[in-house]
Amino acid sequence: MTTQNEDTRWLNDEEQRTWLAYLHATMLLEDHLDRQLQRDAKMPHVYYGLLVQLSQAPHRRMRMTELARQAKITRSRLSHAVARLEQHGWARREDCPSDKRGQNAILTDEGYATLQQSAPGHVAAVRQAIFDRLTSEQQKSLGEIMRIIAEGLQPNEAGADLPWLR
Amino acid sequence: MTTQNEDTRWLNDEEQRTWLAYLHATMLLEDHLDRQLQRDAKMPHVYYGLLVQLSQAPHRRMRMTELARQAKITRSRLSHAVARLEQHGWARREDCPSDKRGQNAILTDEGYATLQQSAPGHVAAVRQAIFDRLTSEQQKSLGEIMRIIAEGLQPNEAGADLPWLR
């Protein structure tokens, strides 16, 4: 792209190559994991991530608002996802006893069993796509870089436009 | 997760932290860029990427199959996206003169103008989220790592399960 805007700091060639590689890798990996999980667990990667979060919570139960925050998704997307998980019998919702307006999501025994069955294939896919291909130095670097990007996109300031606050 | 499967090479603590940081960063960045582009250009990030690809092609025109390959998306997702771009007047499709079954996607002048208007804001968002936060060493490392991951997910072998071949 060229434009008349003189103030714009366009990406240079190397930055463009890096950005394109980021886009390609993230698109391809999401597609790959979605395919693998659809095949093995009959659910997309995002849903699988929600079951993982619930499985690690005390009593396999979390506030919906907290689940959205940890999954980095909007409340409406979470509601939709949990409704689908409920249809499959993998999760259920209940009103929060301490807060009339709050809801908890709970992993069912069936959901836990599904997770146990599909986790080895999922981990193998993640390992094969990322960790088996990178040196330990690159793995360390990837973790640092991704933490920096994630932190930058979650400012603490009031009124920040974060998915789970929408 | 714990399971009975003894052969599974589970992620260790550092690998888990790296994987979680990757998931958080990629989710947050996609949301951030989608929001910015919906606000400034009335389209999601994936659609914007298609217009960029077309703008860089000779005569602002590409075979649909090639566009899907470059965008790393399925043909059906591309068809859907281009249909939406057509509704906005930003792209159009025409039959390929040299191949009865092929179709080209073409960037319209309106599409090019939309791209010119929205590109500065998009580049600023990408720069702010990634390049302004990383050292040049980290930027180099990010490019290398993402190229390795992307290459690993695009095997040359026949029958590989790639989005644009579906």
C-alpha cells in the first residue's frame, strides 16, 4: 500500500515478512488444531480450551465472567459456547448462590471424560506443531514475546476495551 | 489434565506457560485488530487481509484458489468472504477466461480507496501491539519462529490437509 499519509510509519520489508509469517503461522495452527479436535473430540479448539479451564478450577467450576476473562473472549461468545457444551452434556450452568446476577459454568463428568480421551491427541498436535520444531532458546523466546504482546493488549486502565468486559 | 495414557508427552510447566501466552496473545491481537478494522473500515481482519492481497497482485486480480492459498483459509470461507466484499462494492468476481471452472477475484476502485483510508490505522495498531514492544532481536526471533511453525504446517506431500485444498 502507498498512500498520501506522510505520518504513517509503514512496516519495512523485514517487519512485513515477520508480520506475514505471524499471520500464516497463527491461521494455519488454529485450523490444524480445530481439525484435530473436531475429529477427535467433536468440538472446535475454543470450546476445548473452555473445558480445560474448567477442569483446572476448584470443583471444576468457574464464574462465567472469570471464564471469559481467562479465555480472552467476549461474554456473548462464551454464552454461546457454553450453551453448545451444555447441549453435548459436557458442561452445565447454574446460578451463583452468592450473587443473583452471576452464573457459574461447571464441567460435567462426561465433559471431563471427553477431555481425558482427547487430551493426548491435542497435546501431540501442539507439540508437533511448535515445541518439537523449536530449539529450547526459541521456545524461551516465544514465551517471552507472547507474554509481552499479551500484556500490552491488556492494559489495567479503566475503560480498556477488553473482550470479556463487553 | 492427568490421564492413564503413559505414552503422552505432556507439556512441562514452562511449555504450558509458553503455550498459554501464545493463546492469550493471538486471541487478544485478533480481537484488537478486528475491533479496530470494524470501527475504521467496517470489516473484520480476515476480509481486510484479502483486500491487501488483491491490492498487491498484478492488475489487482487473483485466482480464487491462489487467494485462498495465500490467505491460508478454506475455499468455502473465501467464497463467503468475497461475497460479502462484493456486497460492499470492494471486490468483484469474474470467470477466468483461460479456465472455465476458475474464477478471479478483483479489487475494485472503491475497495482500493477503502484500503488506503484504513491502512494507516491498521499499521499503527500492528506496530503498537507488536513492533513497538519488541527489541530488534525479539522481532528477528519472532519472524524465525513463525516461519518455522508455518512451514511445518504446510507439508509438501500429496494429500496434506491444507485449508485451501478443501
